[in-house]
Amino acid sequence: MSAKPSYGAVLRTPRAARTFGSALLGRLAYGVLPLPLVLTVKNATGSYAAAGTLVAVEAACAVLLGPWRAGLVDRFGPRRALLPLATVFAAFLVAFALVCWTPGAPLPLIGVLIALVGASCPPLGPTMRVLWGRLVPDRALLQRAYSLDGVAEELLFVTGPLIVAIPVVYAYPASGLLAAAALVLVGTAAMVTSPVAAQVEAEGPDAKATEGRKKARLPGVVLPAAVAAATGLSLGGVGLLGIAFTESHGHPTAVSWVEAALTFGSAVGGLAYGAVTWRSGGRTRLLVLASLLGCALAAAGSAPGVAVLVPAVAVVGLFIAPAVTTAYLIADEAAGPGSRARAGAWVNTALNAGSSLGAAGVGLLVGRVPLPLCYVLVAAPVLCVAATGLVLRAGRRGGRPAQSSEPSSGAPSSAVPSSEAPSSS
């Protein structure tokens, strides 16, 4: 075990910086993609409604097929699974860009191509977490690696639109799609040619991996996936609530500060959480984090003005990355060998699916329900799941022998298996 686990120790691990940097380059494509995708479809169809519907189709294909794509990595290894997926994904992006370069493309063709783009996106996040498990098998150091990975990925989604904003808004929106295709190809190729990816590839599937795929179906993955889904439901509409709140208080441009506060809080919370060596059980800690997130979100709606809402939303953000990181760690522990990418992908799928449903739900609430109550209602899913989980765990603990314990999801303990890790895309 590392004498002094730290983020510096994570990056100083042999081959870690190269592998992580390559993965981030490929994942930057997913941060770059949303803005040019929406604008390209809008320009091609001339309709915001069509753009919204088709982008939702792309997101649904990406989210719902995420565990299947991650399963390919578990079964065939990073190189044999990711390189073909990245190549196909880039080819569909290029074809989509060319078809939509000028207005007038047939709507059915656009729909088919955008669905294929979503269906083929390579699971770079889940695979990187599997590789983290090989790079840093010490669980305390792995917690830091996961926290660093999650914060870095979140920042990619903030910086991605800024990188392509000028060319896609003022020139050709489809040029952003070509940039995303280049990023995912170069990043994936560099990632899968790293020595640690080659090691995973060389081991190949075996009887142990097959048994692991069976273990991944056990209830151990249900709790982190349920908390992730509830977190997505609660957070999916926070952006829309921020818009409604700032407009109702006469400061519509302040919504950017609200969004920045949420991202900043999540980054700070994730880095601080990863720097602590936790001794408490991971599952209980996940439920407590979810409870704190829900309470902070419900309280944010009672802010008297924008000046109070911004720091209140930053407090909400403090619990986002820690909760998601813990969910991934628990899924990794619950998965057997050969299915860690897929176990993490289920958590990621639950989070993204919940976020999409949450955004739709908030759209129905705003304007019909007072804003403070809206915040309470969007906090309800994560609070309900957390409360249910804590009650069930308390009931089980009451019937257990005193010596029983749970995995710590990051605390250094011999009871915790030292193994790979899960997902995000």
C-alpha cells in the first residue's frame, strides 16, 4: 500500500500519465460534440423541435447501449473493442457532417445517422477506469485516481463547448463534428497502445472472467446504480431551475454563475473527497452523501436572491463528484473479473438516463409550481432512495453478527479486493 497516497502519486505511477492523458484527449470529443450536434441538425432541418428530438435520439442510443459497448471491452479487451468502435464512430460523425453540411438533407437519413453516432460511441470512460485498476491496485490510491478522473471528465464538458464555440457558431457547425471525430480517433489510438492496455489485451477472457460476468448481475450493483439514477433525476433539471430562478429575480445573465458554481463545487468536492482515506463503509457513505446532496438541493430553492443561490448551488456541487465516485467504486467491488467496465457502465447509464428524465420532469414543473417547491420536488428522488437504503441497511445490520462488515470503497483494508474499475462515457 502507498505510504502517502496523493494525486501526485497517482500521476507518478508508471504509465499512468500517458494513459490518462490519451483517454482525456479522446473523451474531449464528448465535451466538444453537443453544441455542434445541435446546431448542425438545426441548420440542416431548419427546426429547433427537430433538432431537440434527434439529439434526444442520439443520447438515448448512447446511454441505453452503454453497458453493451462496455461489455465488448470486458470480453475482447481495449484494443480489439475500442479501436473498431472509435473508427466506426468517427466514420458516422464524418458522414453525418457531410450530409448536413448544407440545408435540405432528408430527415429520415439524418435520423438514422444520428442514431448510429449514438450507438457506436466508444466507452472511453469505463475503459479508463478498468485501466486505473491495473495501474494503481492500491484501493486508497484508486479512490484518488477515480476522483481525479471524474473531476477531469467534468471539466472536459465545460471546456469542450468553449473550444469549438467560435467556428461552429460563426462558420460551419458541422466542422465541430469533424473535430470530435479526429479527437476520438487520436485519443483512442494513443490510449489502447499504452503498455497497460496491451497487458489487459494479452490476458484475454478466461474462466475467471466468465464467472465475473455472472457476478456483475448480482444485487451488489443495484445500490450504486439506484443512487446514480436518483442523483441524475434530481440534478437533471437544476440548469433549468437556475434559468427560471435568475429570470424571476431580474438577473437572467447570472445563470452562468449558477452553472459555474455547481461545476466548481463538484470539482472541489471531488478532489477533497479523494484526498481523504475513509474508514467508513462505502455503501453507507454513498447513502449519506446522497442524503446531504438532496438536503442541500432542497435548501437551495429557499435562497432569497441570486447572491445566495450561487453559493448554495456550490454547496450542492460539493456532494456530486464524491457520490458518483463512490458509486463507481462500489460497482467495481461488486463486479467480478471480466465485467468491471460493464458494471461501471450501468452506473453511468443510470446517471445519464435519470438526468434526461429529470430535465423533462422539471420542464413540466416550472411555471406551474412555486420555485422553492420545485427545488424540494427535484431533491425528492435522491432523498427517498438514500432514506430507503439507510433504513434497509440499518435493518440488515440489526440482524447480523457483530463481526460482519462492509467493503470500504477506498479505505485501505485487506478485506477489499485490489482490482480494476468501472465507467462513464
